[in-house]
Amino acid sequence: MYKTILEIDGMACGMCESHVNDAIRKALPVRKVHSSYKRGTSEIVSDGPPDEEKVRSAVESTGYHVRSFSSAPFEKKSLFGRI
């Protein structure tokens, strides 16, 4: 799995978060996406590395600007995974 973190300009409320989340879900196969207008970020968890151009295009089509994109392998840590 991969975790991708975007820094996004322009989000100002919970509805902005929803618009960004919906755009990302429609453009890419993701397991989880969470945006925060207070932090100005979106976190995406996906099975493979996402296409940066598709992510940028999806977010910017909603009127927001992607300032940075970083993606790295991610291992889900759970309480029961340590046994």
C-alpha cells in the first residue's frame, strides 16, 4: 500500500473537503481518502502508487491548487498485526 500526502490551497470548509475527496475517489482507485481544510492537506491510501498527474488534475478541476505531492510505501499497523 502507498500513502500519499497532498498540500492543497483553497479549501475553506467541510464542503471543500468533500469536493476534493469525491474528485480523488472518481479519478483513482483508492482505499481511503481524508482531507482537512484546517491543515490544508489530503491523505490518500491506495494499493499502488497513484499517478501524480491524475491526482493533480482531479483536485485542480474542482478549483483548488495542489502545492505539493509526496507518496511513499505504507504499512498499516494494527493492534492485532503485532501478535
